[in-house]
Amino acid sequence: MLSVIAELVAKPGCEADLKTELLRMVEATRLEEGCVQYDLHVDTDRPGNFIFYENWTSREALDRHAAAAHMQAFGAKSGELLALPARILTCTRIV
């Protein structure tokens, strides 16, 4: 299994719009083959910081996710919503 932690930081004033777009991705992503878990969180101290915690059956499943139409559509909009490039960490569980 492959785990992903992704952090997305909204531009000031774009917090609600970013949240709306991220929630749209949750619905579509949870239907994808290979998606085990895809949870969206918001930082308790910084409401414009969103974190995805994801688990995928394989790197191939994650690669298909990255190429999915809803991910490509978000990528086209992300420049107007994000203060920074998304920070993506991939990891494998040790214990």
C-alpha cells in the first residue's frame, strides 16, 4: 500500500472556493479503482490549509488518479486558488 499526504494552502480570500473544489475531488476520487482511503482535513490553526490523507493499493493506482479528468481539471484551476504549489509526500508504512 502507498500512502500520500498532500498539503494545499489557499490564497487569502480563496479559502471557501478551494474547499469547494477539494470536496468535489473527494467524491470522484473515492470511486476510483485502487483508492483505499481519501480523507480531507483542515488545519485547526490555519483554516486556509487543507491536508489530504490518502491510501492507495499501488503506485499505478496513484498514477491513474493523478491522470484522472477531475485531477486535471483541478490542476487547471489551482493557480488561482493556491498560495503555494501543493506539497505532496508519498510514503510506505513501516509498522
